[in-house]
Amino acid sequence: MTNTYPRLTRDYSRKHEASVPPKIVHLGMGAFARAHLGEYVRRLYGLPNDEPWLISGVSLRTPNVRDSLRPQQGAYTIIERNGPRDEPNDRFIIACCVTELLFAGDDADTIKSRLSDSNTKIISITVTEKGYCRDAQGMLDLKNSDIQSDIKSLSANPGAIVRTLPGWVAQAILRRAKKNLPITIMSLDNLPQNGTSLYKIIATMLRELDPSALLWLDAGNVSFPNSVVDRIVPATSKEDLSDVSKQLKINDVWPVVTEPYVSWILEQKFSSPQPNWGSVGVSLVMDVVPYEEAKLRLLNGAHSLIAYLGQLTHKKTVAETVEDEIFGKVVKGFMKEIGETIESPKALDLRKYQSEIFGRFCNIALHHKTVQIAADGSEKIPQRWLEAIIVLRREKKPVRFLAMALAVWIRYLQGSSESGTKLIISDPRKDRLIGIVTSGFKETEMITDIIALLNSDLATDLSLIADIKGYHAEIVSDGCRAAISRLIS
Ligand code: CS2
């Protein structure tokens, strides 16, 4: 940075290093966690408390967050962006709720002790869909070589160094069971029934490792509340860094940027003491499923469609894509169709919710890149699109926009935009997906094989496959705008 401003530290907010240990250990301290969980814990920190709830932030894959934020004593800026292109209405908020930053690669011993410490009351998690190492049925993928390696090393030595999220969590439970230290483990990822999914994964690990630890867990000593988290968090850009300098006259090497909207619906199911979540805006409910279906299908489902449309037609951001009249209409049609599958929770007016989501997509100040959302499609599409298709087929309702969405994704997997520019496909099943689309198979076979990779039942739905094939052929010959114009006319 070419200015003389000082580096951000906790002194900036007069929140000096807290002498109390963190009660939350967060695995996956990326931008989403800092803008979402960090926002709620920051609000708690602002309340008069006997003892603050602070976060030990763990990165499992790279040391970058630790190395950037340690010199700032964990302090970072949350930039909330909103408004029209020429008159952005931005807020800059300093969060000091993270007091420790660790990286699995070289702080493994500290992480292990934090996870099994009696002061730790919550282990929270954001590692994205692929971090859970699930198979196509959503169960732990025992064929995954990193999972096999974690099971092998933990069986030989419960203190071993592990590689995967299920490995870290299983190890924490093994150690806590020995000391009888109950814990609440919160998944904050966009998985269907994220807490229950994580429970199933961990139960499988423990069955392999130590069934007595599973008995201890099942006796009410560990809970996995389900939750629905919502906040759009694009990757941080250089502009964000220089805006913090301009506004606050300090340098923050890794602020996070987000929208003003934030929401967290949390199942009230805790095995350990909790802060007063309700006082900082978290909605505590008995059943998150209706909220989850609404959010995963309407927001995330539409997001994925926007991402693939944007990628194919050189639209870099979500706002730019939905600004296109035809794409805006297809997104609305998609939401209407998928909305048919949602049993609206009483507290949620589905129509209002849809237009609120569309409004958030139009936030031009946010610069949410389509390439970011397009990543890991095979991990996202089952819960965002396929589960809704299953409901619509069962209820004999039309599947037009969702079939179009699948056709758009399959066209995207061919690896080039409509004008022929190469697209970078990032997906854990990339090799298999690209292998299928470039195999030279006939279209029906190619589409069936792609769908079969995600859901074997839907792959036998011949009329669905025929519809996807029809839309795909139109996209290949005339482009997605023309194909979509016909769909919405
Ligand atoms: C997005 C989500 O990248 C993606 O797949 O759909 O990260 C989305 O922005 C959040 O779930 C919003 O809450």
C-alpha cells in the first residue's frame, strides 16, 4: 500500500486483547464466516457481558487468513455495500471478536487443544459443501483417500494429525468424550439439514474409530443444531482494501465485503452454554427445514443459474447478469417454478421473500462474481435444483426452468463461453464431468451420465432427460439468450 496510514489493530476500536480464552472455535475462517458469524459475535461483544464470547479462527487449507490477521491482532473491517453504481452507500465496521488465528498446517497442536478445551463451548464450521467429504447419498464418502487416511491415523493414535473436517471433528469428540466435556457443533454451510448431515458423517467416523465415543455423543453430550445462514459475501478485491484506507485512514490487509442483509436461523438444540443469540438478531426455532428449503432453493438455486448464464455470456457479476432483461425474467420464472416446491414457514411470506432476494441480486455495489458461485456445481446442484425437481415430478407439476438450468450448466461444462473464450471449471468432480461432456457420446447418453453422477433416480426419468436435451440443443445452436427467450415467451 502506498500510503502512510497505520495498520489496523485492536487499538483502533479500543478493544484491547481480551484476557479470557475463546469460547468459539471456528473451523474455516474464510470471508463468509468473518462477515456472518463474525457480525453476530461482534454484536454480542458490544453488549455488557460478564465474559465476552470470542472466536479462535482456524483455517484448514491455507495460512493466508492467519498470516494477514495475526499482525492485526484479529481485527478486520466488514464493508457493507449497497446502492446504485454512482451513489454507493457503504458502511465500514471494525470487528474485534476474533482473538486467535490458527492454521492447521503448522498450529495443529494448539487447534487440538482448543477443540478439546473445557472453555470451548461451540465448534462452528464453514468449509463449503465439499469440505464434508460426502458421497452422492450425502453420507461420509469412505472411498475418499483423505478420509481413509484420517480413519487409519486416528485408529492408530487419537492424537494424530488429521487432514479433513470430519477428521478434526471426530478427533475433538474422541478427546472430549474422555474428559466428559459436552459441546455444541454448528455447521453454517449451505447443506440440506447441515447439522443432521454433519452428525451422520461424524457418527460414521466414530463407528469406525470408537463406538463408545458415539454412545457418549448420543447420550446428549454433543448436539448438531441445524441452521440456515444467509449473507452474500463476494471475494475481497483490491478496491475494497483501498476503500478502507480512504475511509478509515488505516490499512487492513484483508477486509471482508458484504451486503447489509444478514440472517441466521438456528435450531434450538444445544448441549453446552450459549450466548444470548436472540439478543443479537439470531432467530431460534424448533425446525429450520422450511426456512432451509426456501433459502437453498430460491436464493442459492437462482444464484447457480445466474452464475452459469453469466459465465457463458461474459457477465462478470450477479447484478450485471440479472440486469439483462431476458436473464432477469428467467430468474424470476425459475423462482416461481421452484417456489411451488416450498412449504412456506408461517413467518415467511414467500412472494415478498422472492422479491427481496431479487432485489439483493440487483445490488450493483456488491460486485459478486459469477465465477465464484459457478465453482463446485456438482456439490451444490443436488440440494439447490434436483431435490426440487423430485418434488415437482412427484406432484406432476411442470419442470421447465429447472430443466433449462440443467441444460445451461451442462453447456457450461463444455468449458467455453458462447463467444469461445475458455472457462475455468472448478469442481471436485471436474475430471469425471469433463470426461463425460468430451466423450463424444450422443447427447442423450451424455446428459444421462451427468445427471446420474448426481442422482441415479433422476437419470432414469426419460422425459426429464428429453427436455434437458431439447433445451441444450437450442442453447448450442442459438445461444442461451435465444433459448431462454423462447422459454419465457
Ligand atoms: C452462493 C452462496 O457461492 C455460492 O454458491 O450461492 O455463497 C450465497 O451467496 C450465500 O449462501 C448467501 O447466503
